[in-house]
Amino acid sequence: MRTWDVAVVGAGIVGCSIAREIKLRQPNKSVIVLEKESRAGAHTSSRNSGVIHSGINQNPGSLKAAMCVRGSALLRDFCKKSGIPVREVGTVVVARNDLESATIRELERRANANDVQGVRMVDQNELKRIEPYAVAREALISPTGAIVDAGQLVSGMAVDAAKNGVSMVFDAKVKGILDKGDELAVKTPKSDFYVKFLVNCAGLYADQVAWMMDVGRDYFVIPFRGDYYRLKAESSYLVNSMIYPAPNLELPFLGIHLTKRTDGSVIVGPNASLALGRENYKNSGINWDEALRMISNIRFARLIADFDFLRIALGELKLSISKKAFLKTAQTLVPAISEGDLLPDQSGMRAQLVDGKGHLVDDFLFERTDKSFHVLNAVSPAMTSALSFAEHVVSLAFK
């Protein structure tokens, strides 16, 4: 049986970027990507807004902050070379009251600390010139915010990884990992793959893959579903860029926002609703095994025991089941949007890690062993940061 130097579990944007980076740095290493689906990026990596974040939300000193600004530049360059369309539409974060004004000024401080270029505050009059239909007392403008087709991006990254010598194996869900001493036996429905080193980029199932090697036992992935609508084509003129509300800085979610896509259409969302299954993209869907495991997990119990979180979670659930509630939230940004403007669009899933105390893990998180490296938390802006994050991971994993 062949022994591979490295196996990467998961062909999402992070897994493909890391596999590609390994081959770019060490061409003689044999690298294989094991993906449980029949294509790259079938889940979180292609089911998102496609926003290339500028770095205004990330707390200075965090890994996210360090990765986001550089990652944005690297990603734009990759897209340009690969012929993947990117639109630099800019980011607008609006404030409607004193509390929100204080929040966007904190974002301005973070942006300056993170060396984000061109960020500035604007008043109502200037906002009207940028976003004529947005309503706010003032706004923060970040011109380097951009948009990309997430599906094209992850497909392009997988293709580029393969061109650089990465072997991609699909329909190969990892069922178990056995330590054989000098190598690992990675069990999949296709066959057992023998590898010297494993990189876990399994996203929604990163915790479960880590547990196969007795790693990350203090953590548990809780899925949050994000639902989207899109504006009917005749109403796409209502949004020119990406319009965000002032975020709750205590949570790793940015709230329902409006995004002008590369094709000129506008999507509205996502919310962040607790999901009863890691790949359940519909309200009616329940994965009973996963749901029961989540509900019975002490980390989940500790999370929802927080009254403030429970209140927010119930509000997010309401957005999932009520189009009128979703509309009302969108109208706080652009009042001219009507119920008839909203058409159903995609839903995506966020693999949110929770620690032993029931706290949402905000920053990127990973653990290393002598034969493995586990990316346990790589939520937004993971897509933006994919290439810089890959540099960081490969530097740590292959010293």
C-alpha cells in the first residue's frame, strides 16, 4: 500500500488552500485531500455571502485580524490570476443611534489598528451619495470590502491545488483513524489510506475527526444555519455595495446584511439560527442523531443557559420561520425593501466551536500532535483569510 506524506481531510476553501500551500513549499511531498462529498466545497465554503472582508471587525491582536488583511490581498491576487470575478463594491456599516455610533467608532479603531486602508466615517449626506436608499445617522465606509462567487472560488482553489500536484479523492468520508506507529491508517468507504501526517480541515465535522485521534475533547461544534433571501431583479438598484448593521461585538455574528453580488444581484442575510443537524439546510429537516447528541452535550447546555444568548437565539429562530420578521430587519437598513422584493435563496451552515465552559470560540483555533494538525475553528473570515491562514498553518505544522 502506498504511504502518503500528508492527508488533508476536507476539500473546503481552507483544506484546498492548505493542501496547495504544502505543495507550493515542498513539491516533493505527496499530498492527498480526502473529501466526503462528490465535489469540493459542497457545504460552508460555497454556501455563504462570498464577502472578502476588509478587516474592520476583527479584534486587534487576534489571529483573525492578523490573517484577514493579508488574506484579502492574497485572495484578490489569486482570483485575478485565476480569472475568478471579484467586485470591489466596498463595505458600509450603518449607525442609527448613539449606541450604534459608539460601535462603528470601535470598528474604526480596530480598522486603524489592523492597518485597513481607506476607512472613514461619513454623515447622512455623504451616505446618501454612496447608498441612496440606506437610512442612518452616520456610517463607516471601508472601500476594500469586496465580493466573489464563493462556489467559483473554492472550485478554482481545488483546481489550482490539483495543478500543483495535490491528489483529490472524493466520496471518501473519514470513518476512523488508527495510529500504526510510523504512519496513520485513515479509514474511508473507498479504502484505507496510509499517511505520515494528517491535517484536519473537516469544518462542520472537525471536532469528530479530531476525537478519532483523542484531540480537542474540550470542544464541540454547534451548527448555526444562515438563511438568505435575494431581492427580485427589478429591485437590485436599492443596494450598491454591502450594507451591514452595527454588530453586537460580544458575538461572532455580523447580523443580516445586504450584499451586491458579482452578477449584480443582491442577497439579504444571513441570520444565525441553531440547527438540528450539521447539514440540515431547511427548517423542516432534523438529523435526530446529531440533534440529540447536541442537546445532550454539556457544552450546549452551558451555552443556552446564558439568558442573553438564549434571547438572541430565539430572535434568530424567528427570522428563520417568519419572512415578515426577516423583512423588518432588512428594512432597518433599507426601508424601501418590500415583502414582494424578497425571494427565497440559499441557506448555509456555520461550524461554530464551543468550549468546555459553553462559550462561543471567536478566534481561529487549532491543535497539533506529532502526526496531525487539527483546524478546530475556522469560521468567518476564514474564506477571506484562506491563503494567509494556509501559510500560517503550514509554517506551524511543518517546521
